[in-house]
Amino acid sequence: MHNHQIKVLNHLDNGNTLTQAEAIKLFKCYRLSAVINRLRSGGYDIKTHYEKNTLSNGNHARYELRGKQS
């Protein structure tokens, strides 16, 4: 598992959610969707919630860990 995967997984496993902007600020992780994809491929159940942007038009994703699939 790569460094960003470990940091993101630990953050989510502690009950937190995460957006791309937060991942950049907290972990300097600029490809959060790729990290989430790898974690999902590893069996983690990660839910995507879409939220409206507050400063511009459009939406962004917020990720939440639901658990590990067996």
C-alpha cells in the first residue's frame, strides 16, 4: 500500500470524510479519486457523496468509509 493510501485510509477509518480539497491540504494528495479507486480494488467499501460547490458552480465528491468487504 502506498503512502497516500495509508494516510487516506487512516483518516477515513477514524470516522472522517474526505474531499479532494481536504486531501490536498492534509496530505498533499492531488489524485484522491485514484487513491479511492485503489482502496476500493483492495476491498474497502467507500461511499461517494456528491455536494454542491459553495464558491463556484458544479459538484464535488466527499468520500466515506463504510467498511472492508470480505
